Amino acid sequence: MNGPPDATVRDVVIIGSGIAGLSAAVYAARADLEPLVLEGPEPGGQLTLTTDIENYLGFPDGIGGMELIENGKEQAERFGAEFTHGTVENATLAERPFELELSDGETLRTRTLIVASGASARWIGADGEDELMGYGLSTCATCDGAFHRGDDVLVIGGGDSAMEEALFLAKFADNVTIVHRREELRASEIMAARARDHDAIEFRWNTELEALHGSREEGVTGATLVSHPDGHPSDKADPDDDIVRETVDVGGVFYAIGHTPNTEFLAGTDVERDERGYLRPRSDAAGRPTTETQVAGVFAAGDGADPRYRQAITAAGTGSMAALDTEAYLETLDQTDAATVEGSL
Ligand SMILES: Cc1cc2nc3c(=O)[nH]c(=O)nc-3n(C[C@H](O)[C@H](O)[C@H](O)COP(=O)(O)OP(=O)(O)OC[C@H]3O[C@@H](n4cnc5c(N)ncnc54)[C@H](O)[C@@H]3O)c2cc1C
């Protein structure tokens, strides 16, 4: 029997407080849905790692990553969005309302869910990377390439994305060196050939990045590279065994060793993820893309559903789409509930 609505059940919970989650929160809050935003392990998301953002529309002089995020949070709160620390460990979506288990043991119940948990770029573990990420060390050439006009830069990786990043950077940098730990690339032949044929791109084979040099004031100024004739130098048992260590002067370093979507908590649900873990929202009956996943009432936004563009503006865009889709879904649900109550009277 249908009773009064359960006050402990939220209309919408948004997982993630990056720009996609914030954009969803603004739209959902303005639609009076009183969204709860779970901030997760990285409140504010990836943009908090970077200094200047020059490609986000509306800021002709650029804007700091932290400032953009703080503004977005303030904007969402103004319309009634609530923020809380909380990381989802497990989601039960087979029954309604949905249940989310958080890492602190709390359980949340919600009628709809917007998953905006992002995709984290893989880091290498080189010395200095914690300090210099966003200060000359980057995981996004499209975002930060233009800061490196006339520099020598390194790209770390050997797959298609490393080739793409290198080719993009070669528009700005004087010299781009692709550092790869083996002697063969994983990249497709066509991408590898484009990089090999480019005058400003060279390769360092069987080489790994060991340390970054510089400071937050100066940015990256250099890097220590280690090489071994058989490749994978850091795996060699005897560090003196043919290891060559060299420090090079560079003005920027770009990691291009892949991203890991933060969607593991959806394993075991009916929400479809690709082989890398990216969410795959479905199309509507007319074949147009939506943000709804394979579980009705669960929507996807931001980098966690986007292996391709991974930009602040695209993440914000899909955040707003997910909130609009959520609003429409809740309206249908409310109409169905009302019809059921009427039918049972
Ligand atoms: C150094 C750097 C510089 C960049 N510069 C630019 C730039 O100049 N321009 C540009 O357009 N883009 C830039 N980007 C890319 C941009 O940051 C991303 O495209 C954007 O942040 C994606 O937003 P998102 O909300 O999808 O994910 P994210 O920003 O990754 O946010 C994910 C959120 O989900 C939360 N979360 C994760 N797992 C869970 C969980 N289990 N439970 C609860 N919450 C969870 C996290 O805490 C975080 O709040 C840059 C990225 C980096 C790393």
C-alpha cells in the first residue's frame, strides 16, 4: 500500500562534486529536487588540481580551477543543494528506493541517482609529482598544451593517447620527447607513424620517468629519466645493472598512461560499463543519446561516461543533461505513483 513519502528517501543523490556533479546540482536544485551531493575522496574533483583554466567559456582571462569549483558549489548551495563528505562503496539498484553504502558505514536511500564520479588519470609515482601536478605536470595536453609555447616537454606513455598528446603538444612546444618504457609502442600503426614522422617529436625507448624537478613557483624545470637496454628499468632487480640515469631540462611533463573511471562501486549492478569501466548511457527510442543508464532512474554524467573528450565544459554539459533527465524521470514516476494510488482507492 502507498503511504506518505518516506522522509529518509532522497529524490536525487549526486555522486561526485567535480564540475559534472556541480552542474547537475545547480540544475536539480533549481528544479526544487533538493539534491544531496556526495563529495567523495576528492572534493571538487580534478579541477582542484590545476591552476589556470583558459578554455572554459565565459572567463576571457581564464579562471583558477579551485575558484571555478568554489563558485559552482556556492551557486548550487544558493538553490538548495546539500553537500556532504561521503564515498560510495557499494550500490544496490535492484530494488527501489536505491541504496548506497558509504565508506563510513552510513546507508543512503534515494529514488534517483546521478553518477558523476569522474575518471582519474593514472599517475606514475615519480618523485615530485604530488607537488608539481598542475604546475607544469599535467594529464591533459588539450587543457595545458598552450602554456608550453617554445618549451621542451616530455610525454610519458606508449599508446594512442600518448601519440595524440604528443602531436597536439608539437603545435606549441619546440620539442616533444615521448618516453616509453619498452622498445615497442602499444599505439596503432597509423598514430605511431604520425608521431614518428613529425619533425618536433622524438622517442626515448626503454626509459622511465623517475623524478620531476622544479617548484610550484617556477613550475617543472627538469626530469630524471632512467633507461635500461631491456626496458622496464624500474623492475630491474640490480639497480646498477646497465641502468643509465640522466637529468634533462624540460618545461613540462604530460602523463598519458590512461584513465581509470571511478565506477567500481557499480560492479554487480545492471549499469553497463565498458571493458575499462566507463559508463555507457543508453539511447532513447529514436536513437538519440541520453544520460540514462540501463537501470531506470540512474543517470551518468562527466568523465566517468566519457572516454573521449574529458573536458570541464563537456563534463558540465552532461551534468546539466543528467539533471534534466532526472527531473523528467521523477515526474513520470510521480504520475505513475499517483495513478497507482488512485487505482487502489
Ligand atoms: C591537472 C589537470 C588539469 C586540467 N585542466 C583542464 C582545463 O584546463 N580545461 C578543461 O576543460 N579540463 C581540464 N582538465 C580536465 C577536467 O578536470 C575534467 O574533465 C573534469 O574535472 C571532469 O569532471 P567530472 O566532474 O566528470 O569528474 P572529476 O572532476 O574527476 O570529479 C569526480 C568527483 O567524483 C568523486 N568521486 C569519485 N568516486 C566517488 C565515490 N565512490 N563516491 C563518491 N564520490 C566519488 C570525487 O571525489 C570527485 O569529487 C584537467 C584535468 C587535470 C587532472
